[in-house]
Amino acid sequence: MVCHHDSGPNNTVFRDGQPVAFIDFDFAAVGDPLEDVAYMAWSWCISSKPARGDAASQARQVRVLADAYGFSEGQRHRLVDAIEERFARNERFWGERAQHGPPVISGPAVAEVLAWTLREKAFVTRHRRVFAATLA
């Protein structure tokens, strides 16, 4: 299946506050849909910011996302691991970019993106049992 690999809010067109399309397909490639849904779970449902709610409410949002994509019990079981793998991939990608470029022309600096990734990773690690139990 062709996956977007960067289907977060920053690559979404909104109309009247509703998402209507994805843009920016430069990372699109054949992949496992679990990878795309893992990134969507992180970028749409999960946040370490207290204003975004507690881990239990975020875990329920991830469950709704998994159910909307018709995930099987086995796929839901593997989703938290896939989210954590996405953190690791993001960290490697931005770490490599920090060392070897190209420079970021617009948007947050590489250091900011890495710090955000680590905060979100720590949040999911701290609440892994909540996410796993909700997805079971």
C-alpha cells in the first residue's frame, strides 16, 4: 500500500475547520498502513501538553482512529510499538538532518523538533500501559 508517511495536521488542508485533504507527498512510498496510522495517532491524538487532556482520553482517541481504519485486534495490539518506532524514526531523521543538512528554511528549528519528539516519546512511554489497555 502507498503510505503518506507524514499525514499530520501540518500537511492537512482544512475547510470550515474540518480536514478535507492531505498535501505534501514527498515522503510517500510503499509501506505498512500501521506506520501511517501510528504517525497519525501521534500527530493527531497524542500530546504531552496538559491542555490536550489526560492519557486515558488520548488513548480513547487513538482507539477511535484504529477502529476507523478497521484495524484488527492484532494491529491494535502492535500500534503502541509502531508509535514508539515512529518516535525513533523521527529522532533519527532529524538527528541526521541536524548533522548533514539541508538546513531548515521555514518552520521550527531542528533542535525544537527533536525536543518535541523526545517529550512526546517520554509521554507515551510513561503512559504505555494506558494506551495498550485501551487498544486491547
